[in-house]
Amino acid sequence: MMIRYLTAFTAVAASLLFPLSAQAQFAANSSAPITGSSDRAEYSPGKIIFSGQVDIRQDNVRILSDEMTVFSGDRNRVVSANEAFEDVNRIEAVGNFFYITPDQEVTGAQGIYERAKDSFTVTGDVILLQGEDNVVTGDRLVYNLSTNQATVTGNCKGRRCGDKGRVNILIKNNDSQQSAPN
């Protein structure tokens, strides 16, 4: 019994010392290693659960959350922590989710990265900030990392909802030569 706990502890410690494999590319077109930090990490075959101010990075992209589960390929085969993350296929981040790149920031209650779809799905009070001035809010955002296409949806349809529950967009005109309306 003690050996099993010691093995699990060693696997978690090793996973924190070695970067996660770059096969999971939540930083678009990046082969950079994935590194992370958190207050706690728990390893079991096929996944590591990070908790407490989780900060995962690849290249110049960051994912922040309260808790994050990183899933790898084969959950039934017992492998070392380093091998377990040669095939990251899903990341589930819950609580105070942030996806931050040099050009944009996405926040929400939770976010899910799926390698097979090369996308993130963010839900719960989603805010997409691009540049310094452009803001999109909604209830759900699906963001394709390959195409940079984002789809935002609300949880209410029709004008009767007003601004509540609908997708809201603010795009500021950066043209310094704005003309006054006639």
C-alpha cells in the first residue's frame, strides 16, 4: 500500500518537473513544451488533476483556472507520468477560467480543450477581449485554434431578452479621423 502511494507521489513530482508533451497544441501551431504550476497535483493513469491557482503555459499562451484535469491517451495502461502526457487529448479547466494570448483574452466559468477538434469551448459568463477595445460577451464560446474562428452564443433568443442572455459586441472605431454625423 505504501509503495503505491510513493509511486503515485513520484509520478506527480516527475510530471511537475518535466514539461508536458507538445503534442497538445493549445498554442496554435506551436511545438513548444507545455509547463505548469499549481498548489497541488494528483496523478492517476491517464490524467493529472491540478488544483489551486493553476497556471499552464505553452509558448506565449496561458490557461489559468482554479482546477484543471489534463487527460492523456490510454487511461487503461499504467505508464510513467512523463509517458502519460505524450498524448494529451483533453484539458478541462473549472473555475475562473482564462485563456490568454498576446492578442486576446477569453474568460469564463470553465473551459475545455479538445485536441481532436483543435478547439476550446468556454462556458459561463464568457468575455472575449481582442486588442484593447473590442469586447464580445455571451454564454458559450467555441474557438477553433487552427482557423482562429470564434462562435459566441447566448442563452436567450430574441429582442425581448434585451441585453441579458444575448451575445453583445463592442467594437471601437480606431479611426482618428471620425466624422460627425450630419
